[in-house]
Amino acid sequence: MKTIRIILSQFIIIFFATPIPQAEGAPSRPAQAKPWLGVRIETLQPPEIGVVIKAVLEDTPAKEAGLQADDRVQKIDETTVSSAEQFTQIVQSKGVGHAVKVYFTRQGKPEVKTIKLVARPDMLAMIQQQLVGKPAPLFDLPLIAGQGPNSSDKLKGRVAIIEFWATWCPACRSTHPALNALAERQQREGKKDKQSIAIIAISDDSREDIEAYAKLLNPKFAMVQDKEQAVSQSWMVSAIPQLVVLDRQGKAIFATVGAGEYLEQAISVAEKELKK
């Protein structure tokens, strides 16, 4: 699964400096603060030059400044932007606390906004900030293996556990026996539809890899494919496994990254929500 690489290249979630190497036994030194804009961008296709903003995250400097999806950025300060990578590099060079002037066009009209860079939240805090308490991003993905709903529409009125995973990820695979056990227990108890917790595992792996893995696991829950990673991006996936619990109204009520006790927490939250 390529999620980490792609998310970090498309969201301006910037590591401004790497930690300074320390001699063995020396006290650790803090790394420089990491600047944060809060936009997802893509390089424009020729003949256009610059980047297009695909999404602006809530409660970020970009949102506060009024940047919008589909704004086309041509320049930051006095430097022309030719790609998403260069956009990131320019912001990296400024650092937290500095203000940058972003030159862009909106519906063909030139505009400029001054945006102060602030320290970004840690990754888990950012995921929770953007997802929890809000309607979950919509999706409709092909069912590759297992059984169950494969879209937001089919989840209406149901409590659900959504997992983002990959076949190559040991931590992800470690969650599946427990998720299978939950699905099998619900089947034995005759619980289905709105009486049960829906489980959907979303991967950007190839169909062949998912199917091969599913033959070994025999999943009792839905395994779907996010081939283009659009759903992973809208759900803020930057590390896997990522687990999100939805209530019956389709709102995210819990989000975390990891397996083990984190999976136990997700299942516990979902079971409590199911009783309401």
C-alpha cells in the first residue's frame, strides 16, 4: 500500500528538519518545528503552470486564510511554483512562524493571500481532528472478497468499523482474526443488518493480492479496493492500519492508528454504540 508516500506528497504536512544526529549517550535535542498549511495539492497539467488545490482541511492556516478547492497556485512569495514537490520545498524553507504570500487564480481572477505558517498537529491528532465528530467522507468501492456493504449508501443506519490496511502490513493482518471472530459471532447470534456491526476493510492493493490473501483468511467481512487511493486520501490515511468507527448517522465517533489494544478500543466503541 502506497498510502504513506502519497499522502505525504499531496498534503502539506511538512517535516521541516530531521533531528540532528547525537553521539551515543548524549541528551536528545529537539527538532525544529514542522510548518503546516493544511491543503492537498496536485501539479497542474501543461499548458498550465503551478498546482491546483484539491482540498482544504478544516481548522488550518489555509482554511482560515480563505483558500478553496480548485484555487490554482502559481507563486509563493517571489518563487514561481511548477510542481507539488516544489510547493512543498518552498514552504519547508520558510519555517513555523513565518508568513508567506500565496499567489493564485480563482475562476481566472488573480488573487493573493498572506498566510502565517503554524506548527502542524501530530498525525493521530490531525486524523482525529479532521474525522471525529463529523460525517465520514463518502465512498463506493468494488467488493473484492468477503461479504457485507461496500459503500456509504449501504451503511445507512448501521454502526460500522472501517479499516484501512494492506496485505503486506503485518499489523494490519493481525487485526483480521479478531474482526473475523466478531463477524462470525454476530452471524451465530443471528444478528444482521442494523442489529450488527458492519466491517469494511479498505486496501489499495491489487485485486490479485487481495484475492490471494482472502483465500487464506476466508473473511466474513467486506474487503474492498481503493485502487486510486481517493478514499484513503479523503479519510486522512497516512499510516496503517487506520481504524474508524461510524455511528448510525454515518458520523465518525472514533479514529486511531494501530492494532492490538487499539483494535480492542475500536470494537468496544462500536459495541457500545450498537446498544444505543
